[in-house]
Amino acid sequence: MRLPDHADRLVLILAVAYAWVLTLGTIVIRTRALRRHLTRGRRRTYSVFRLACAICLI
């Protein structure tokens, strides 16, 4: 990358994508049907990020 503006945009896009994935993970945790589909029992085995990635693949 030659221009610092390109790096700034890339960091912004990555930050927005990360926030979106964490939001999806939070929705999975709060939605009982989704949580039952992706977790076992009461204890969460995956992180919020991983749960969001899993829901995107379904």
C-alpha cells in the first residue's frame, strides 16, 4: 500500500466487520433457539466471535 489513506480505510472496514461479528454472536447467545443449535447444555464452549462465525456458515 502506497497511500496511508488505503490503510486507514482497511482498518475501518476491519473494525466494522469485527463489530458486526460480535453483534451476531451476542444475538446467538440471547436467542434461545440459536443457542440450543450451536451449544451444548448451559455452558458455552465457543467464544462470541466463533458463535457468530458458526451462524454465518449455517
